[in-house]
Amino acid sequence: MSGKKLQHLFVHLILLSGVIFVVFPFAWMVLTSFKTPGEAMLIPPTILPENFITDAYSEILTALPFAQIYMNTFVSAIIITVIQVALCSMAAYGFARIDFPFKNGIFVLLLSVLMVPGQIFLIPQYLIIMNLGLLDSMMGLVLPNLFSAFGTFLLRQFFMSLPKELEEAAILDGCNRYQIFYRIMLPLVKPGIVSLVIFTAKFAWNNFLWPLLVNTSPDKMILGPALSSLQGQYTTQYPMQMAGAVMAVIPLIVLFFIFQKQFIEGVAQSGIKG
Amino acid sequence: MADKKAVVANVPKKKATSREKKDWIAGYIFIAPVTIGLIIFYIWPFIQNIWFSFNDVNTFNVATWCGIDNYKRLTGDTEVFNAFKNTLKYVIITTPVGLFFSILLAALMNAKIKGKSIYRTLYFLPSVTMSAAVAMVWKWMYNDQMGIINSLLRALGGEGHNWMTDPKTALYCIMVIGIWGGVGYNMIILLAGIQGISTSYYEAASIDGAGPFAQFFKITIPMLTPTIFFVLITGLIGAFQVFDTVYMMIGAANPAFEKTQTVVMMFYRAAFSYGEKGYAAAISLFIFAVIMIVTVIQLIGQKKWVNYD
């Protein structure tokens, strides 16, 4: 019995040391953000701030159009998530449940997008957005991200696992395809939709390279590139940099704590389904 | 395609065909938005990118045909060569080390211990946070004068080090962040894999007197190989494309720049800082080719070590 206890203690010790390594950067980020610039640069450093000062947070709001940037990030994440999930679920249903000519050919063509690393599309995408006059706009920011081969593939797996009888019964009752999709099938793939919503929202919020390219004016940026310019402009204002980082990561962390089960199940499934 | 006579002779079948056609139209309507969007923003750009790679695209984005000049230049470009070397180093180290820690954590998390869900939550935290923010914090921790890491080292009697500006250490510092960011995510996938292994194997093994270590290496690991393979493949592909952290942490003036520039970083600079979009297109296709080759090697190699039953 005591051998077992010792074993568990050992497991906890390893897991705890891992936790310290994983969590420490977050703790340090929060602690630094409440210090004065002077205190942050003390050698040796203080661990806890002498006084919890929120100056860094108020400074950041005037240094960059931070409220606007925050808003841009929110709006773009919501637009991308809602439209992408809606379009993907439609296409996934079509590919999984309806027979039409060239279906498999089209599906394979779309799947090929999944195999290609994102940089390949970047130059032409940039030129398309530029030629449409959409640089530095919300439209340019979201447009290529409204369509997803990954999302279509993911939801198709969910639609395919539903029994055929459901649809047949609905057809006999006189439902058309659109009603079947919206009223019967869509509610049944809710777990898949939730996974995709979480995945897409996370992607859109944390997106970096594309927004860095297309939206370059401070009032059109989203958070990722904004942090980069914050770091460039206020090189030694560490509390301010950390305050920016804290504000950038908090919404997703809150979302994660609320939908923890869905986040983790979605990831766990990706290994089993893939 | 359908036999005309058969259709005329068989009236109910004709009705079915008209319903079938209605279904076809519905099908096309369902897939149209995604299909058209992907063609315009991904499939067509893919083709265009190939075409660009055979062109000299100037800063005004006017393309002139130059044959394989971009590829010729690519083979002789030491900057590209170095970027590939750095990226390969990054991939070769972060992927197995990350995998090792993920498997270790997943195995420990499978033990019947208290507080599992708290551990899981905390380990997953880096996977939901923005890499730009994460890079800023690590850069601050690595700071040679005031960074917490050097302060700790000095407090323990050691010496500080200029981690991010020393060409010898900077890339390793970035690797640490990559591993830190990916371990929790992969642990979740592997843990689900471990929990999917039937308990009957373990029961049989413990009857035969196999201890926990023997069980781990003889049952858990072999049964987990399909999941390990999945984590390995996705990890490799992701690691090849590392960009955000490098961009955030290493400026062009950093002495370690040359030793940390990755291929995607090189691509980004060629395309959008130097305005050499044709050359950048060739670089991006080269990245794609390397990833494809590595993936194909993995797919062939898996037959030797991945168990599917």
C-alpha cells in the first residue's frame, strides 16, 4: 500500500514540475504587467509587484488604438467563425449525404488544399485582395478564411456516421433536402459543429501572418500583429508589453475555461478520427 | 448515358430520375459556396504560384517569364540553404523531444491519481494562447540583463547568458518555446489513444506477471503507435512552418538572425520585404516539396513500426 502511495507521490512530483514549467511564463507575464517600468528592470528582480499598478494597461490604450484593435479582432473572429462553420456544414452535408455527378472528383480536389502548406497560397491571395482594393479592410482580413477544406472534411465525417433511415423517413414525410439538412441533420452533428467553432475561433483570434500582411494601419490591425508593433515601438517598456500580451490571451483563456470539455474532446477526437 | 428505350419503357424510373436531378441540384447548391471559395482563394492561387515561380515578378507585381532562373538561383543561394538547415534542425529536435514529453505526460496522466483534470487544464493552456503574446513573454524572460532566467542563474551562483543574441543558443531558445507550446496539445491526443486501449491486454499481462514498465513498453507503446504516428506527422508538418515566434523574437539586426531564420521567414522576406515574389514562389514550392518528401518517407516507414489491428 505504501509502495503505491510512494508511486503516486512520484507521479505528482513529475507532473507538478511540468506544470511549473508550463504555467510560469503566464504568471510572469501577469506579474510584470502590474509593475512600473522601473521595477520591472530591477536587478535582481522582485517577484511580486511592490504595488499592483495598472498604469501599463491604461498606457497601452493610448499608445495604440487598442480598443479598436480589440474590436477588430473580435469582429473578424466572429465573422470568420460564423460564416466558415455555416458554409462548411452545408458542403459537408452535400458531400456526405447527396449523390451527384463528379462528387468524388470535386471532393478530392478540395481535399488537396489540406495537403499544401499555407505559404503556397499567400502571394496570389495577397495580390487578389490587393487588386480588389481590399487591403487594410475587414473584408480583406476575413475573405480567404471564410472557406475551409479542413472544416468541410471534419464535418463530413460526422454527417457520414448518421443512419440513412433518418433521411429516408423525412423524404417520405415530404421534406425537401434543405429542410432535412437544417431541421434534422444539422442538430445531430452538434458535437462536430462545436469542435469546428472552437477550432476556428481559436485560429481566427490567434491568426498572425495573413493579418500582418494585409492590415497594416494601426486602426485596422488585429491583436497578433499589433503586439509585434507594440514590441517594436516600446522596446523596453516591459510592463506595457506584458499588459498587451495579457489582454491578447485572456479572451481565449476565459473561453477555454468555460468550454474546457469541448476543447479537449475536440482535440482528443482529432487523433482518433484522423 | 441511360438507355433511352429503358427509360421510355419504365415510367416509374423516369420519375425517380427527375427526383434524382432535383437532388443533384440540391447537392451542387450545398457544396457551391465552399467549392467556389476554395477554387478562387486556394486552388487557383496554387496554380498561379507555380506560374509565378517561373517568372520574375517585380515590385509593381508585373510578371515576366524567366524560365527556371528562380530555381537555379535557389540551388546556389546560401541564405536559403542556411534557412533550410535551421528549419531542419528545429524539426529534428523539437518533434522527437516534444513527442517524448507528450508520451511521458500522457502515461503519467493515465495513472489513477487525484487532480487529473487540473493538470490537464494547465498543460493545455499554451495551446489556446496566441504565439505572438507567448513569444513576447519568452523574449522578456530570456533578456540578458533583466530576464528572470538569467536572474535565477545568477542567484544560483551561475552566470547570465545573452540567450537570444548568441547565434549558438538563439535557435535552441526558440525550440524550447515550440516544445512548451505543443506538449499539452499532443498529450491530450495521446491520452485519448491510451484510454482507447482495451484493458483486457493489461489484465492478461498482469496475470503473466508483467510489471508496470514491461506493460508500458510491451502494450501501451505498441498499441499507441497509430496515435504516435498521427502526432508525429502533424508535428513535423507544423514544425517545418514555424514563423510567428521567430518573427517576433529575432529582428533583422539580431546577430543570431542568420542562425535562426527559418524557411517560411525567408519566404516572407523575399516576397514582402524585398518584393521578389517570383523567387519567393519558388522558395514556397521548395518548402512544399520537402514537406511532401518527408511525409511520404514517413508514410512508407510507418509500415515498419505502426500497428494497425
